[in-house]
Amino acid sequence: MAIPSRPLRRITASRKVKAVIPARSLAEQAIHPQQVRRLVERGELTRVGRGQYVLPASEHSENFGLALVAAAARRSVVCLLSALRFHNIGTQAPREVWIAVERGDTRPRIDYPPVRIAQFTGPAFKFGIERHTIDGVPVRIYSAAKTVADCFRFRNKIGLDIALEALREGVRERRFTRDELWAAAKVCRVTVVMRPYLEVL
């Protein structure tokens, strides 16, 4: 077994190391960019995106992609299909990570994983944000109720059938209360659209 290099030992010994290691964290540990390149060339470190690295031997959760995106775009919020998946609502298995950015903000440049960006404004962006920790990375994700309301708001983009499936399953599995859902619907301005479907349930 090869002996880990000194920079790698320094990385693994640090209490601040998370699953996703940003370049700035390596710089804080006095690891020069040239040393980082050597670690990548030797397979001791894996580059997974612009200024983002992981240790090859690390074990990651099924939501690791959300952690990667959150590390690269800290102001974004996981939304729509990716938020449904996180909350275990519906049958969607998106190949991209769906994130919301506030209108007017710079769109994040992310090499990996692939992302879909939706623009939100004002209260529709700020309402319903939950904070979770995934693989040691803080991740902002919309609540289950807000996500269902967003699905109706973006029904032309994701499909009304997905929004209806999310509504039915969310209500059936009690992922939120009707009051929580209605509050989110008001913020997203979809009460008129959602009311007939909600009354049936």
C-alpha cells in the first residue's frame, strides 16, 4: 500500500474537511495549487468541479450531487424535481440538480453535476427554505409544501402530471399540513390553480 503524501495526510487530518473540499480550504491548509494538481494526477484527490475536490475513498450519500452543487453555489436553493426527490415525494429521478436562484443574481457556473436553473423572485425565492447537512455540506432546500406549490407554478416547465402526483402523494403521506401547503400556494400565487385539485383530495 502506497504511503499517503504529506499534503494528503494534512488534508485527512484536518477536522474541517468535508466530503466536498473547496480549493479555498486547501489554500487555508497551506497546500499550494501545484501540490493540488499533483494529488489529482496521482489519484489521491479527485476534481469534481470548478475549485471542488473529494477524497476518492470517501463514502457519499445518495444526495451527494446536492452537496456538490450547494458547495459551488451557496446562495442557491434546491428546488422542484430535486427537492421532490429529497423529500421522497413522487417517482421522479432527475438526471440534473434543479436549483433556484434569485432573479438578478449571477447564474452559477457548475461543471458537475449537470444543473437546471430556475429563477425565483422576492418572497417566492425566500419562503420555505430549509437547511440540511448532506455529506458535511450545508444545503438549502425548499420544504415539501413549498416544493409542491412550486411544481404548480412551474407546471408548464415540468408538467402538470408531476405537480398532481406530488400533491396527491404529499397529502396522502402527510408530508405537510394543508395550512402549510396553502401558505406556500399563496406565496407562489397558485391558489386558484391548486384549489380544485386540493378540494378533490
